[in-house]
Amino acid sequence: MKRINTIFTIITIVLNFNFLYARETPFIFPQPQEIELSTGSFILDSKTKILLSQDASNADRELAEFLVNDMVDKYHIPLQTQVVSEIPANTNNIVMGTIDNPLIKSYCQDRDIDVTSKSPGKEGYVLIVEKKTVIIAGWDEAGAFYGLQSLRQLINKQEKFQIPCLTVRDWPNFEFRGIRLFVPGSENVAYFKRFVKDFMALYKFNKLFVEFNGFRSDRHPEINAGWSLFAKDMNYTQTPELDGLYGYDRNSNHQDAGDGEILDKEFTRNIVQYARTNFIDFIPEIPTLSHAYALLNAHPELAAYPDDIWPDVYDTTNPKTYELVFDVFDEYIEVVQPKMIHIGHDEWRGFPMLKTPSFKDRDYADLYISDVNKLYDYLTKKGVKVALWGDYLLERARGKGIQTKKTLTGENYLNPGGIPFEKIKESIPKDILVLNWMWSEGVGGRENEETLNKAGFQQLFGNMESQIPSWDERIDATKFVGGAPSAWVATNEYIFGRDLLSRFLGCANSLWTGNQLDKDSLNKAVRELMPSVRQNLSGKSQPSEDGDPVISVDISAQLNSGPGDRRMNLDLSSLSNGSVNINEKKFIVSEVSGKNAIVVGVKGDGKCPFEEAVKGVSIERNVSSLIFLHASINPGLISSAYCMPYNMYDTSELFGWYEVVYEDGFVETIPIRYGVNIREYTSKESCYYSDAIEIGDKVFYAFEWKNKRLGKKINTVNLISTKNAQRHLKKSCYEGKPEFETIPSNGLILLGLSVVEVRKKHIYPYKN
């Protein structure tokens, strides 16, 4: 790992980073290893040229094409490329490529700028922004690509495309910077591609583990049929975690992988190629040994416990098991052409050993090792490396020897424990990459990673979090080559936005810089990033961002609470009157007769002193969108979406809804969900669908709703709260069936309301 060697440089970076976060202008995330700001700015407009050398490489041309397309798609600025023999001095130019690019090499030599294998090194780059020239000099093609990602972050419409002059020298601390997720279903392919290009690549991830279920097998159509029927059965029976026969403890159905669909091979080839185009290594995860539902759905005869309901553990002693597994591997390899396959092997449980024919009179450790080695030998001969989950390599995590468990019906049964250390050290190949998700102290922590280290494995932080205890010590003491946070839920914008982006961004910073952000710093960064993240991942701009007037609506007639209101410990006393905004979202906050807000009560467990609805907020116009400035009084609850994969949207509390009443009487309902488009006014966290605005010592959330019936006048808006709504209990995630309770009483605060007016005159930008 590369480290910054001088105290002076560290101080410079910290000061600059804090300065960038404090500014309203864009910043680079993850934090660059070295950054120096200077005066002035580079103005990016349609006159800017992307320069190519006369013998430009394909990689250099692809960088230029990437930036041209990005500027058109996001900002409607049509940049042009130009082939030159030297960089002209009198025009605005961008030059991108490796140090072998003759334009870049000449530029760096003239200014004594070193771009070497030591600094910035592999995947590293130098980014220089001057008033007339932007240079991205990568040590290798990946470095040039990451330099472009930093430049993309500096391009900001809010700053009128004025990029601050600066010099960045940057490189990754870890070589393996991954995310683990489910393959998307067909309806979410476009989102998946945006996530790859406009999130993973932008924040410099370079590995993608993708769990495949529902991969179309031409050789085994019965697998396809079995997967489809399995996914439907789990959803129709509303089964979040499938217990085995008589309640044997197993979980992780993953019926939402691929949205429960059968995915054609051409679909798979397309997303694999797209990831690699963005310098992201695509690693299929094919659950084997355990969680092997997709393999076993139509093949119960190959299950370790054939009598089970939808079996998930296969029989390692049956040669026909491997005929099937290897046949499926071959189809994956043909389509994906992977450098590595993740073979799963976690949570090997949920079956009774004494009732399982293949386990009688056999050592479970030998069966596990035999299985790993068979898969390893087969894949290695095909030039494919192997990764696996590491929990069963850890006796501290899974227990020593055979474990006694109890079914839901009260029956005791035996299950495998961890594999003894000496057998791991002697019998499992050491070039298998281990995803160690047992890094928290509650399941062994430091001792687990030390065990894997002593056994000779390279390991990742599997299921990585943005805050890992004793981070600095651990990454120095152990052979961690990187990490990968996980998504155990369907790949779609709604759930990723609600549940995962903050964690992913925190991990991006840790893996690139080698330094963790504390919780407050991460929250601050995510709140500032979220508007651009949302635009990137949605692929759409909001009406307020497209240049039309944003007008505040007078809601004074419905104001019913103010600074003196202390019901439910409400405190609106610190709110200042006047204009507030985030980017183009603007509001007028005003106090009339001692009242400055509309508050409705969310009726639940406990007293609720506020009225349940406020109706008749007058709009009386045709608008492009409505923008609500709101917050809740108290926090709500979000359960992980994987707790109810058949209805993941109801795992966040529903506080109420807005009713948009049109001139013809039609009513459109807009749900208000905690963590989706609203949080409490004392929160420091972000919402994917709302932008946080600090007003005094409180935070309110600006949520924009696009009118779905353009041309129809909206008469009024009503704010309605829920009555005795139910919330999902997190503790029931692993109990085989969901449990619910009535949400606590709460309050919804509407502080301001604005509209984006209909465009009255055509905007034609191409006239002089």
C-alpha cells in the first residue's frame, strides 16, 4: 500500500479536503491522495476541444468518446474532438490518456511532472486543471480512466461549468475495490448500467461480484423452470426466509435475484461487457454447496436432504452432482469469460446430518474440503480463479465440531461446525480469495482474520461496512487486499437509493484512500453528493433543474403550528424567515400570526395531539412539478429490504401521503415514507429522493414530485397522515415469517411548498 510520507503533505490534503467539503462547489470523492488548489478556473463549454494525438490509441479515443457522450447526456453540451500534433495555447482544451500519449508526455516533460510506476503507479493518475488546459495523465489505462472520473465530478452546472484550477496526484490504496449484488432483472438493466458507469466507475470501484440465479441454461432447461417456479412460490407464499422441513434453520432464498426471471445469455453478455468497458472486473457468484436453490430446484435427487422443501444443499458424495455443477459452470464461462468465479459456500446449514445419507459415518470437514477442491481443480484447469465466503473456514465463527441445533418444532438435530484449522492450512489451496465477512468483534473479529492470515489466504472485507473498528491497525496487520460491501436485495434504484448508497460511498472512500470517514463526515459528504448521485442513477433531471422558474406557494391559510408549539416536543423556534434553497429548489419560509408550519399528526402507538389531515392547500395552476419542504418530528424505522423480498417497499414506515387534486377531480397520491423522501428534522442523514436543507439548527427535506398529467391544472394539495400503520420488525428478518407492530405516533411538518412553472417561451440555445 502506498502511504503519504510527509506530515506536511498530510496536513495539506486534510485542509484541502475539509475546504472542499465546506464549499458549495463540487469536490472529488473519494478524497484524492494529494490535492493542491490554485487560483482561477477552466471554463467548460461547447467551444472546448478534446485533443487527440495523431496516433491516438483506442483507449484514448474511448476516453474522449466517454466524455463527449457524458456531456451531451447530462448537460446537453456537444464537445468536439480534434487531432493535433501539439497542445495549442489560445483555446480551451482537454487532453486525456496515459503517459505514453505524446501530447501528455511532452506536457509533463516541459513542466517536470513525474508520472511513473512508483508515483502515481498502478491505477494512478495526475489531473491538472489550468485556465486553458485540462490534463489527465494516467500511469496506465485504468489510471487515465479514474482521472476522467475525478474530472467528471468537478464538472458542475451549478458553478456554470467553471472547474477550479488544481493539481491532483492520486492512486488507490487497495487493489480490490468491489461491490457485491444480485444480477438485475430485465426491467432494471438500464438502472444497472447507470449504477456501473455513474456510481461504481465514478467513485472508482473496480470489481463487481454478481450473484446469478435464473441464468438461462440451454443444457438444463429444467433448472430454468425450477428457478421460475421457486421464485413465484416464495413470493406467493410471502416467504422471506425459508425454513427447512420441520423448521430446520436455513435462510437466504434470494428469489429477488434477477427479479425472479430467467435471464437470456445475450442479456448477460451485454452487462458483462458494459462493466468491463468501465474498468470493472465482472465476477459471477454461483452459489454452490449451500444456497444452491437454482441448481437443486428441479434436482431434489442431488440434494443432501432430498425430503426437504425446495432443497438448498447438495450431496457432495454423488458424482452426478458435479456433472450438473460443471455443466453449468461451462455455460457461465462460455458467456461471461470470467477471470474469477465466486463459489459461495457460506451458511452451510439447515439440514439434519443424521438424516442425510451422504453424511452418515463421514467427516463433514472432509466433505467440505473435497467439494472445494473439486470445484477449484475444475475451474483452475480452465484458467479461472476461485473466491468463496470464509465463515466455514473459521471455527470461532461456526463452532468447533458438530453443532446441535433445534428446529421450530423442538427437535434437536446436528449441523456442521467450522473446519479445523490444520485441515484448512493443509488441504485448501491458498490462492483462493476469501471474503471474510466475520470481521466484527461479535463473531470473532480480529482473531478470525488472523486465523485466515496464518492459514496463508488473501482476504477481503466481505459484507464491508463504512465503519470498521480498529481499521488502521487491521489493514496494516492483515493481508487484506480490499473489500466489497454487499446488496442482499433486488438490484433497483428505489432500494439501492434508500438503503445502500451511504454504505457504498463510505466503503469507496476507505478502499481508495485507505482512510475511513467518521460517521458525521460521511453523512455530510453523502448529503452533498446525493443530488448528483440521484440524477446520475435516475438518468433524469428534475423539472427544477431545467431552467424554468421555481415559485413559492403561499400556504399561510393552512398554517397551524409555530415557534410556541411544544406538542410532542416540537421545536420550530430556531427557524429563520425568508428564502431558503438547495440548488434550484427554492422556498419562502414565513411566519404569520405566530405560525410558520403545517403540522399533521401520525396516529399510532401513544398520544397524537395534532389533527390528522390538512386539506385544500391552493395551487390553482398547471405546473411541471411540486416541491415539498418537509420533515417528521421524530425518526421512523427502516427494515432491510431483504426482510420482505416479496414486498420490499413496505419495509420503511409509511407516515402519510399527499393528495394532488386535479381540476377534473382525479386524485394522485404521493406516499411519504421514512428514509425514502423524509426524515426527522434533527437528522443529519440523507434521503435519496429528497435534498437536505439546513435551516437554523434543523434539517428539512426538499422532495420534488413531477406532474404526471402535464397540461392538467392542479387545484389543491392535501396532506394526510396514517392511522395505526404497521411497521416491520427487524428482529423477525431471520425467523421465517415477518412480524409487525403499530408505529409510534409522530408528526409531519410541511414548512414550504413551491412549484416549477410551465415553460412559457421556447428555449432555443443554438442562435448566436
